[in-house]
Amino acid sequence: MCESNIYVVGPGEDDESAQLFLEAVDELLPEEAGSWRVTSIFGEQKILSGRIRSMHLVDHRIIFERSA
């Protein structure tokens, strides 16, 4: 399986405080400037505003920082 979980943090927060946003994400598509459409393998879709802070693909973990 190649899907990842997406976690979010606020501006200035460290990665350890990241909160789970969506599990088993299969698709990550840019939308309007600064927002992303994420879709899980179960078909659940959400919109997330912010930037990708880090990606740890071996750990299946993508961390976003929310817009201020």
C-alpha cells in the first residue's frame, strides 16, 4: 500500500503537535492558490488550506502547515 496519512500543524508549531487530518490518502491535488483537495482510498474528500511542511513517504506521513 502506498497511501499516506495527512497531519496538520499551525504556524510555528512543531511536528510533534501535528493532528491527524485524513487517513489513507491516495490523491493530493492543488486547488486554488494555497489549498489542496485530498482524497482517501475510501473516497472521502476534504479541502486543506496551507503548505506542505514535510513528507515522510517511508513512514506514510505528510505534514501540512495551516495558513495563518
